Amino acid sequence: MWTENFSLLPYNTFGIQAHCKRFVDYQSVDELRESLKQIHHSFPIDPILCVGEGSNLLFTKDFEGTVIHSSMTDYEILPYNDQHALIKAEAGLNWDKFVAICLENKLYGLENLSYIPGTVGASAVQNIGAYGVEAEQYIYRVYAIEIATGELRTFSHNELNYGYRQSIFKQAWKGQFIITHVAYKLSLQFNPQIQYGSLSKVIAESGMSEPLTAQSLRELITKIRRTKLPEPTDLGSAGSFFMNPVVTSEKFQSLQQAYPNVPHYIVADGIKVPAGWLIEQCGWKGHRQGAAGVYDKQALVLVNHGGATGADIVALSEAICRSVDEKFGIQIKPEVNFI
Ligand code: EPU
């Protein structure tokens, strides 16, 4: 039913060597429930952590409890109306495979989220986003098992408090549910979303002669991501390590006076400034501190050059936050979940 003293190396893209007391890999919801029952009975006070591919986690120490992983990767397509359909996928399905499956089935909306590491289950926790699109725009329902009771719960989008890389599963309900399925409501028609600054620029510069299809957009996004972000198999990382901070317009004006070319986006609650830019201005891009480092092509990404511990990465991230605060008076916060 579970494996004891299990290495989490294959379950975190940072490539941190950490162990958990026990590891459960479930193939069905019934098996998950049965495992939870036994774990509650045998280890009532041990914590439980659910992981997908571990692409947004940083293990800062061994996990003194049970780690649960889904090996369920199936999906079904359900009719909705004449413009939309639902695709309900199991939590363990690799995210990029899921995006490919959507396109093969002529279901559109998620093209810009191509090549993001992780799983379908994690997408609903983290509200993954890229190139002007966030997963929550298309999330219709989330199905989860309540850890305390083993009950299956179904949540509609409005109950989940979605925000920038945020959901209720990272806040009030943290550690309370194991997501088993996510239903996405997708469009039957392709409407390219290419207004995001760097994307429209790349499309304009690429001089694409053919009309943009969902598949060509997906390929373009994949290509951009490959040039900017390290492949976890080559260099351990968790994608963007920090969230992009939102500052007031007064703060932004003083920043822009000093740095007229500061990149920025206007959002509902202020002006978003790329943390990668702030970090680069502080001289961290490509910097190495032992085995922990800042990626040389995108300063928002911290990397493990081999053998870094969670503590090494935390120390580097704290030094970066301090220096951004000292130089700009802006507090940046990790996007990655520290365990
Ligand atoms: N920039 C720099 N130096 C850097 C990195 C970025 O000056 O080292 C500047 C760029 O020149 C650009 C701006 O910052 O003007 C924005 O950069 P980019 O388009 O690469 O995006 P980002 O804001 O750094 C966010 C997401 C990424 C997502 C991209 C594209 C967050 C925390 N990150 O990064 O998401 O792929 O936009 O939409 O919002 C992830 O979450 O893991 C992730 C990779």
C-alpha cells in the first residue's frame, strides 16, 4: 500500500535529495481512499502532502509524513453547448500532454499554457499562467477527496478564490484535499490570445506566412519557453521562483523616472513589474552560490547546479529578496511552495 523511507528525488524538478517517511502512489480513487483510511489509523498525527511532478515545490528538509501521488492519467470529453465542451482529466496526467490532447480533440483555450511542467491536478492548485492566460479562466469544476473524511467533494470555479498563482488550495484549504480530477470548459473554436507583449512581438518578428493555427501557436510558445527556461532533466529548477510584484502607481512612477525602460503591465490592483528584471538589475543573473544559482537566461528562475540542498536555495532566495528590497524598496515573494 505504501513504500517507507522513500526518496523524493524523482518527485521534485529542483532535483533536491529529500526523503519522506512513506509514499503512496494511487491508481484509483478507491485505492486512494483505502490508503488514507489506513494511514489515518496507523499514523494519525503524521502530515500528508500531495505531489504531482513536484515542479513547484522546494523540499527544505525531509518530509516527516506521507507523500501521496496520483498515477491516474485518463480523461473524458463531455458535451456542454454548441460553443463549448468539457474535458475532465485525472490529476496525474502530465499538463503538456493534456494541452496536446485538448488540441487533438479541437478544444481550444489552453494553447498559451503549452510546455508548462507539472500535472492537471497541480494546475488547479497553482493557477498556472503564461502569455496572458491563466488556467482558472477555463477551470469549470475541481473534484477532490477530503483528507480528514475520505469524502469526494466537487467544487465549482467560484468557490476556489483564484488569483495570480493563487487558489483556496494554497490558502484556507491548504493540506485539506487531494485533487483527483479537474474539468476544463474549452471552446470549440480557436481564438488566438496573442496580445501579451513579448508574444505579439515574437509573432510579428517571425513573419509567419501561414495563418496562425492552435498547433502553430502551441509550437511557438514551446519554442519560447525552451529558450528561456531550463529543462528539468538538464538543470534542476521549479520554473519562476518568485511572483511578479504589483506596486502602486506612485511607486511605479518613481521607478520609471530612474529606469525609463522598466518593463511593466497594468493590472487591476496596480502595476506589475517583472521580478526577473528587478533581480537582473541587482546583478544576480547567472550568479552562483555553491550549487545554487540564478539561471543565466531568466533571472526569475533559481537553479540547482547539482547537489544543492533546499537550505542552499532558500539562502540564495533570501539574499535576492533582501537585495531587491534594498535597491528598489519592493518586496518580492516566492511562488514556489516551501515544504
Ligand atoms: N526580464 C528581464 N530579465 C530577466 C527576466 C525577465 O529583464 O532575467 C524582463 C523581460 O525582458 C521582459 C519581462 O521581464 O520584459 C518579463 O519577462 P518574461 O516575459 O520572460 O516573463 P516573466 O514575467 O519573467 C512570467 C511568468 C512565467 C511565464 C512568463 C510568460 C510569473 C512568476 N512568471 O514570467 O511563468 O512563463 O511570464 O508569460 O508570473 C512560471 O510560473 O513558472 C513561469 C515560468
